[in-house]
Amino acid sequence: MVNRLIEPTSGRILIDGRDISKDDPIALRRRIGYVIQQTGLFPHQRIGENVAVVTRLLGWSRKRQRERTDELLTLVGLDPARYRDRYPSQLSGGERQRVGVARALAADPPVMLMDEPFGAVDPIVRERLQNEFLRLQEQLAKTILFVTHDIDEAIKMGDLVAVMQQGGELAQFGPPDEILARPATDFVARFVGADRGLKRLSLSRVGDLELQTAVTAHPGDDAEEARRRTLADPFRYLLLTDDDHRPIGWVDQDDIPRSGVLTEALAIPMSPLVSRRTTLKDALSMMLAADVVAGIVVDRTGRVLGLVTVESIAAAMRPPDRGVGAATDGSGPDAARRLAAELAARDDQELGRTEATRA
């Protein structure tokens, strides 16, 4: 209906305050980006030609088309020199999907329609494409209507989420956090799942937390002084970093020499490296997989910004009227598992109260 492939039977659809029924349908479609599940690339055209379809229809010069195509391929992470002259059949599913996004952006549309754009790729590629697209959206600031059957994807990608139920009825509309915290109906509660607390971890990012300062030192530093600083800190590990403040590894306070200098040989495998853009859910999963209680937060150059801990994530998710419990104090290597179990148990309790109230 938004691009008038189907004409609305009633109501109005506005783009930039203008009723789209007043526009020529063909002109309307040329200023709306459209990405579909199977990409819809023309198999007989090279990648550069596919990306330039709309700009060609709009009458852009060849030079301007070429420049815009190369700019967009670079934007979606595809080297124009390598990909411009290939055919869609020579690309992987994830690469074809990136080309589809580039084509949709060609004429810099104010609105983009995305119909299950990542549904046809495997889970690993799908997550990578989601993260890449969120990065692009941060740069481009487009209005996007995104259709998906995956509630986790909707929560991760959407600023506002509309849950539709059978018969085309709108069951609930609002920010993802509101839908997870206060489902409007039993249908919505079942649709979002019993693990609503864990899903809410996808809504916040490491950068939303106050990072814990890491005690750091460089190889060649005085061991006695480094040991003194580590013993004075609640966290029992010293983070060894290089001269550019990039992490090398941890040194347990018991393994720090009482004299001499620090060496790289003292370092043990590091915690997961995360960025400020990493979701709390991903950060917790990485700590769970590594069986550690802290992740190292780094900037784009790999320099240490601080630490994110299981306890800081627990504090962010804990209701304000609840104190710190022993189950999530982050004192043991299985703290991440305990936090996940606590959130799951809380979801079960909330769901039970909701169903009892409605009954």
C-alpha cells in the first residue's frame, strides 16, 4: 500500500505530510527504496547495473551513476573494483542482500520498505547484516518500514514495533521495551515469548552502562607497583596492555611478581572484546561462552575504554526496588549463567502474574 502496488480501500498514507494517492504511482515508487527477501536482483545485469537501476530511470548521467554506485557499494562493505562487474550468481546470499540494500539507497529515498530482507540467509550472516544495517541507519537516518516474522529481529532493529495478529488486527504498537515489559494481550505475551527479560537485553548497549575502570599496566612496568594497585582494586585481575593501550591479557593478582618487571609471558587469555555498540545480550552471551565475569570494552582502534561486567548488566536489568542479590554479585566464573537463570525465572513469575490477573 505504501508504494501503491495495492491501493488502500480507506484511510490515508502520508509521506512528508503529503497524501501518496495524489502522486503518480511510478514517480512515487522511484523515490521509495524497496528491499525484499530474495533481493530481486536482475540476474542478467552486473552488480553495478543493478545498483544503478533507479538512477538510470531518473535520467542521471553515466558519470553520476557510476560515482553513486561505487559510493553505495563501499557504504555496504563491498569493494567496487571487485564487485561492480560481477553477476548476482557469483555472489553469496549475504553479498546479494548488501547489493539489494545499496540499490534501494541509490536515489537517497526518504522512505525505505524492507520485506523480510534478511530472511533468506543463514543465522550468522543474518546477524552480521543486521549489525551492518544498524550502522548504516545511524549514518543515514532513514525512515524504514521493516517487516519480519522474527520477534528478536523486530526488537533489535525497530524503534517502534507493531505486532499484528491473525486477521490483520493490530495487537499492540509501541517501543520494543514497552511491548516486552507490558504486553497488551495474551497473544502479544505469547508472541514475544517467556524470555522477555532476556530479550530486553537486546535493547540496551554496552555504551549505556557506566564502564568499570580496569587496572592496567604495560610490559616492562614495575611489578611491585602494579601488584599494589591490583590488590587495592575490587577486581582481582591486572590488564596488561601494549604501548597503544590495546589489551594483551590478564594477570591474576596472585601471579604478579613481588619484584622485577612485568612481562607478556604472565598474561592469560583475555575476556571477550566488545564495543560500546555491542548489545547487553551479546555481551552477556560472550561472557557466558568464555566463562568469565567481565568483557573488555575497546574503541574502534582497539584501545581499552573500560570493563563491562555481569554485575553491571544485572544492575541495569534489576528493578529499582530490588537490592543486589548474591545470585548476581559476579563473584564467580558462573555469574553469567546465574544472571541468565535469574532473568528467566523473573519472566516466568511475571507471565504467571499476568495470566492470573487476566483470568
